Amino acid sequence: MRFPDPSLSEYAVNTAVVVLTLAVLQYTGWLSDDPAGLDPALLVVVAVTFPVFTYLLAVLAANVRWIPE
């Protein structure tokens, strides 16, 4: 089994972009009926789980031949 060598700064930037995008969408009301309402619990969950699942997908891509890296 091969494990990828992740760039931690790249994971941090990608996570920040995803969380900020969700925060803007929540604040503007695109994701809920209540505009100007943020759900901090959702943002924390996304900030924690996004890098984990991204790394798991990178491990899968490193070990399966038919998935391009």
C-alpha cells in the first residue's frame, strides 16, 4: 500500500477556500432560508472532515491503477 506525501500548506489553503466559500454562501442565504445567519458548527465539521476525506481520496488514487493521479 502506498501513501501519498501531502503538502500540508496545500491542504490548509484548500480547506480555507472551502470553508470560506460555505460561510459566504450561508451568510448570503444561498444555503438556507435565513440570510445573514452562519452555522458555526457546520463550518467546524467541514473544516475537520474536508482534509481527512481529501487525504483518503489521495490514498485511494495512489493505490488504484485506473484512477489518474
